[in-house]
Amino acid sequence: MPAWAWAGLGVAVTLLALGVAQVVALLTGASTAPLVAVGDAFVDRTPPWLKDFAVATFGTNDKAVLLGGAAVVLLGLGALAGLLARRRAGTASQVVLGLGAVAALAAATRPDAGALAVLPSVVGAIVGSVALSALASRAPGAGVPSPAGSAPAGGPSSGTVPSGTADRRRFLQVLGVVGAGGAAAVVVGRAVSARLAGGTASRAQVTLPRPADPAPALPASVEVGVDGVVPFRVPNADFYRIDTALVVPQVDAASWKLRIHGMVEREVTLTYDELVAQPLVERDVTLMCVSNEVGGDLVGNARWLGLPIKPLLEKAGATAGADMVLSSSADGWTCSTPLDVLLDGRDALLAVGMNGEPLPVEHGFPVRMVVPGLYGFVSATKWVVDLEVTRFAEAQAYWTPRGWSEKAPVKTQSRIDVPAAGADVRAGTVAVAGVAWAQHRGIDAVEVRVDDGPWQPAKLGSVPSTDTWRQWVLAWDATPGRHTLAVRATDATGTPQTGDQAPPAPDGATGWHTIQVTVT
Ligand SMILES: Nc1nc2c(c(=O)[nH]1)N[C@H]1C(S)=C(S)[C@@H](COP(=O)(O)O)O[C@H]1N2
Ligand SMILES: [Mo]
């Protein structure tokens, strides 16, 4: 059998192992499947520059790219194991077991690993290694004593094992069936997992109470009425998503519990039913990601329904010296939020609803934090299950050792949505419009500059509070030629947005969003 067929044998066996593992993962949870476990472990060990590169290059597709890349690497290793099996089937089987052990270790060391997390990788690897030796011994021409470097196995010297193209074709068909079966099991297993998943099923059962303290109806004037400007309230399906989870954590509302502990006078625990039985408030709050580049779209505004965090923390009673709340999610991600921010009276919420629906699973079902005025990585813990009252001097959040600040209030920013960068527009009156934000301080002014001209004040949309972004529009008398448009905002403390350019790390990008357009 030629080398490529041995490589194919290795690939088929690898797919079989992955398929078996995926089926076992129906019992142990989708995040215990080997590729996901290894990918998650990889994400947590990714150096910041590589993470920044991945986000810059693949945007929010970075997860799919990572999983696809991991699959390609593993199938490549499988092909090598197949080639090795040509001469040393025993060693090749051990390689497959070794790969399984690596995946099992990754699964076992996830922060949310259950006792059975290793099972998919272990069972998959055992099935894979047994299949590898069984197939290798049945390969046309295998088992023939053929000294290394002499005539290829299956050559004229093979007397005991029948060989020939018919045998080979039949064997390759068997490999095809094994490989395709494994691949199908992966695809179907993943789909079934998603269906059965605790969070998804639980979300379908949940009905949200009416807010005791509803958000005011939004006046039509929150929209400046220019096509192409992001809507004031972003629908859930379009809301940006950022997190470290390769598989969305699945948390059942019925078993959800929040524990408040650490430097407190008394521990407080809260179930989902207890949470939604209390008077809930509804607020429009704009969330944004610290990784957002100037002009980027990792920012969105939604109407959140939730329980204020402040009274809960007061019930627990922070002890002297505490200055931080370390929140943790069901999958072990952590986030540091200044205690004084959570106690200063702003609408810091344990949110259960987003735009009139239970939180979508990928946005943190059943409960997440929302804190106006802080970047998401220091405030917006999704799938939150634990609040530890502690000190910045004593505890670190997930991103802190990875080169991001431990505290990060949002910086004043503005963005031109219309016209699009590089657009061709007609001479005459052109609406230049977009959004600006400085959550919890509020936006007082937005100005646009054309080429080297003066800063011209834009007209502002209305806002329900200082916690949301604000639309703006300027009627520009566009003259033919190439023009550069820049925007800057001033927050309600009177501080103008800085034009100094800074990258997202460690605490948020700065600079004026500047675009070029051609007027004809
Ligand atoms: N559990 C968990 N919560 C998380 C994160 C995460 O990686 N894991 N990322 C944070 C970051 S960086 C941001 S910007 C917001 C994004 O929330 P969204 O995905 O609902 O837009 O979630 C925050 N909450
Ligand atoms: Mo973020």
C-alpha cells in the first residue's frame, strides 16, 4: 500500500476517534470534546500579541478559525501516525493514545471540568488506537516481513497476504467509511449537543417578570434618522459578542446560584428564582469592548432587565480594606471591578433580560453583570456565578496578567457611520452621522472637521441617560474632490476626546475616527 494510503488510514482513524469522543461528550458536555478542550486550554495560554493578531485578522470569527486550525493540526498528526503504522503499528497506536492523553489533560484542567471531563478524549483515543492497529494489520501487504528499505510492502514478495488493486480498493473503501462515519459523528454530535444543552433548553422555559422600575419609553429623537447609522438599540442577533469561550457555557437557570463571599460580614447566596422574585429595574446601557479600535464596532446598546448589585453587596457587608469584586463565570473566566463603582449608585445590574428577552445564551444566560461606564472585560461577566469581595492587591482577573489594566473606565469615543470610509458621494448637502459614547459621564458635544477646516458642531440625538451612546448628525456642504472627515466628542465633564492615538491595550484605544471620501 502506498504511503498516501497509510496517511489516509491515520486520518480515518483520527476522525473515528474524534467522532467517538463527540458522542461521549453528549454525556459530559460539549466543552469536554477533545478539540474544544485543547482549543480552550490554548486560548488561555495564548500570548496577548497573538490574541490581538487573531482578533485583528479574524475578528469575531477567531473561534471558528482556532477550532478549524486545531482540527487541521490534529488530522496532520493523525496522518503522520498512519505513516508510522506502516512500519511500527504498535508505536503508532501509542502515539494516538498519547494525543488522547494530551486532550484529556486539557479537559481535566479546565476551570469548569467535571469528574468525567476526560472521558471523551480517553474513550476516543482507545477506540482510535485499537482501530489503528486492527486496520494496519489488515492493510493489503501488511504483516509481510519486509526489511526496511527493500521492496515496498505488497510487492512481489508478498506470499501470505493476497494483494492487488481489488484488495487495495476494498481496503480504501473501508477507510473511507471509517473516516466519513467519524466526521458525521462529529457534526451530528455537535448539533445534538447544542440542542440538548442545558442553557438553551432552560432559556426556553424562562419567563421574565415585568420590571418594577421600567426604563422610560425612548423618544423618536434618539435616532437622528440617517440610514446607515447603527440603531440606537441594537437587536440581540446583531449585538457584538466577545468572550474566551470556544463553546458557549450552558448554565441551567434552575440550578444557577450566585455566591457572594470573601471580605464580607455574611455570605449571601441567590438562586435564579430568588433573583427574579425581587423588584427588577430596566435600563438602557451601552456596553463596549476594550479591544475596539478607533472606528470599530465592538460596542452596542441594549435594554437590560436586572437586579441592582448594590443592595446585594450591602447585604453581604464588605469589610474594611476591600476594594474590588472579583466576579467569576461558570467557565472560570474572572473579572475585577472596583467595589466603589458597584456601590456609587450607578445602575450596576445582575442582568437577566436583554431587549425584552431572557439573555441569549451567548450573552450570558441566565445571569450576567452590566456596569455602566466600564469596559466589558472589567465589568460585564457573562454566566456569572460568583462574586468575591477582595482587594486589588490580593487577586487578579483573567486579563490582568495578560497585559491589560486591572481598572478600565471607558474612554470618550466617537465614530462616523455615514458616509462609509472610502465612499463616493454626490456634491451638495451630505449627512455625516454616527455615534459617540462616554458611558456614565455622557456626551455633551460632537464636532466634525472637514480637511483642515474648523471643528463644526453636530446635532445630537436625545438620550435616556448618560449611560448610553448618542447619535449625531452634521449637514455637510460637500464640494467635489477628495476629503478627509474627522470626528471628536466632548463628554459631559467638558473634557474633549483626545486626538492622541493609542492602541487598545492596556486600557482602551484613543484617537479621532478619520475617514476619506470622494465627492463627485
Ligand atoms: N464569562 C465571560 N464574560 C465576559 C467575557 C468573557 O470572556 N467571559 N468577556 C467580556 C468582554 S471582554 C466583553 S467586551 C463583554 C462582551 O459582552 P457581549 O459578548 O455580550 O457583547 O463580555 C465580557 N464578559
Ligand atoms: Mo472586551
